[in-house]
Amino acid sequence: MLGANDGIVSTAALMVGVAGAGTGAFGILTAGVAALVAGSCSMAVGEYVSVSSQLDSERAAIKREATLLEENPDGQVDQLAHMYELRGLQPATAHQVAVELTEHDPLTAHLDIEYQLDPEELNSPWAAAIASLFAFAIGAAIPLLATVFTPHEHAVWAIALSTLVALIITGVVSARVGASSKRQATFRVLIGGMLALGITFLVGSLFNTSVV
């Protein structure tokens, strides 16, 4: 939803901005297509780099814990027991839990309580990049398609209306997924999106060019 929202707002804002500058229909569409392509690629690259960095950190943590378990297994049991004591268990119970978890899978036990990390479920940079690319592209396509099927003189209103509807949908879906208030979630994205469109239209209108 976040990627789709970015695609909707950034593409719509750019198109409204160039429309406010007096740009013709072809220029508005060109700006929309450029925003879709550039934004999708940027989101994909950014997400790939971010998740790759996270993955490197997770792998380093796994390697570090594996080394500690090999060099000092008894000390790691005591450390695990201490961490469970900090979670509220009695010392004897904490020690018993640590011993049993260590006998079952010591590496997973330490990674879980120290890093909230499951070595079998590490994030994939490629999956994150592809998901971000498509999410942004789908969002960006909404104001773009609204312009394609609307007369040029109504382009700004078509972009604003399509953005409004799309943001309402993404706000409701996000709230449902997160089990939060639909009204608050929708209100936030609507205010942010409308402000972005209004500001970029104002900035574009200051130039008042007639590029076709």
C-alpha cells in the first residue's frame, strides 16, 4: 500500500504540476509516463539496496551467534536464561527453558530472543524490489489512465478525482490490514495527497508556460 500510495501521489502531483504550467496533453502524458518509469525503477533499486543491507546484517548476526555457540556453549545457555529472566521468568524456569531450547535448536533460540530473527525466513532483496516496482507502477497508472481517457481541458480535475478515489481505497485497505481506524488512515492519506497536488499545481502555474 505504501508503494502504491507513493506511485499515486508522486505521479499525479507531477502531472498536475506540468498541467498548471500550461503544458499540453502530450506533455502531461509524457510527464506521467516518465514519473511511472522513473519512480518504479527508483523504488525497486531503493528497496533492493535497503533489504540487501538488512540481509547482510542478519547474516552477520547469524554468523556471530553460531561462532559464540561453538566457542562458549555453556556461557550462551546462561545468557539465554538471563534474557528470559528479563522477560519475567523465574531463574529456575528461565534456565530450564534455555536448556531445552538449546537442546532443540540453539542458534534459532538465540536469534529469536536477541534479534527477533528466524534464519529460515530471511527477506529476499529481489522479491522486495519486484514488489515495490509493481506496487508503485500500479499506483502511478491510475492518474495516468485517468488523463488518457479525459479531454485535455479536464485533465487536472480527472487527475485530482482519480487520485482522491485511489487514496480512499488504499487508505481503507491499509486500515483493514493493520486493524486500525479506517477514518484516520483515509483522512491522513487524503490530506497528504491533496496538499501535494495543490502545491505542485501552484508551483507549476507560477511558470505559466505553453509547452506542447
